[in-house]
Amino acid sequence: MTTRTAVARTDLGSRHPQLYRALAPLARLADRTAIEEGLSPLLVELVKLRASQVNGCAFCLRIHATDALAKGETPIRLSVLSAWRESEYFTEQERSALALTEYLTRIQDAHHNSGLYASAAAHLTSGQMSAVAWIVMAINAYNRIAISSGYRVIP
């Protein structure tokens, strides 16, 4: 049996802070654009949460669950978010945005999951589709930074 030695992770945000800081204006602009396109602030948080669930990013999940609750989201909707298809807690617009979130987050499977994109287009305008896509791209970048950097999530 071989044992592995833990390798210290490089904190990408600390190593190249100018790159990390450059992501924040993009994320804020994506959020603002989504709201201008008629999406609710709660839906913006749901999109970030769902992408973070798919990616397994506890660091971002903690941040955006707290943000969602502060904006008025309910604990019950947050508890069923990972199984949104099986619940009736989400509107058609929210379901469409969540489908698009999964499609874009699981981009390696995009060719096999084109139905997710089509279902998203059923209840979102092209402007809303674009805004959700930009939110997803920003949160996926943050997820990858947190996970690859080994950001700790402790109580």
C-alpha cells in the first residue's frame, strides 16, 4: 500500500491577485445584466448555487446560500434545489435557467445534452439566456479557483 503525501495547493487568488480581482467586475456586470433582462435577484443566486452544486464547490455554496437567504429565498427551496426537476417549487423561468446552468456547467456533455439548452430557450428570452450564461461562466471560474486552490470551508 502506498501513501500519498499531501501537496500544498497554490492559492490562485493570492498568487496572482490582479487576475482574481479582474473576475469580480465581470461577475457583478453579469448579475446586473440578468436583472436588467428581467431575471430576479433570487434567480441569479439560484443559478450560482446550482452551478456550485454541480461542481461540488462548498466555498461558493456557503457564500451564495447565505446571499440567497439574505435576499429572501426560502430554506425549503434551497433544500430541494439539487432535485429541482422533481419538485414543484420553481417557476418555468427558474427551471429554464437551471437547465441552462447545468448545460453550461457540464459543458463536456453538451453534445449529448442539447435538450437542456432547448428547454431553457422555451421560457427565457435570448437576452436572459445570454445573461444566465455569463453568470454561469463567472461562477464556474470562481468554483474552479476555490476548488483548485483548496479553499477551506470550516464552521
